[in-house]
Amino acid sequence: MADSVNEDQNEMQNNSRSKTILFVVFIIWIVLGIAAFIMSIICFGRSGSSVQHVVGLLLAIFLGPFFWIFYFFVPGYCKRLLS
């Protein structure tokens, strides 16, 4: 009987820990997604082709944080202000 109570308590602690980790990951995803959307809008006034600007905006809208991979690995995209 005591083993059953201990197992239930451990399961509840693990469940609570999993929910907390999932919540933190969700919040980070949302914050990075919003930052990606804002940065993709800012990039319209910077270097890069029109196609790169549209792709960056679509990535930010639909894939959120994955925009940052595009941002850092595409040379010439959003690197300097247009004159």
C-alpha cells in the first residue's frame, strides 16, 4: 500500500515537472516567434532581394523561431541598411 502511494506521488511530481518544462518551451517559442515576425518586418528596409524578404516574412509567420536559421545563414539578407 505504501509503495502505491509513493509511486503516485512520484508520478505526480514527474507530471508536474513535465508540464513546467513544456510551458517554458512554449513561452520561449512564442517570444522567439514574435521577435522573428518583428525582425522580418524590419528587414524589409535592409539589404536582400524581394524574394528573401517575402520568404523571411512567411517563415516568421508560419514557422516562428525557424526564421532565425534563415536570418543567420542566408548571406546578404538583412545585413545593412538600404541607402
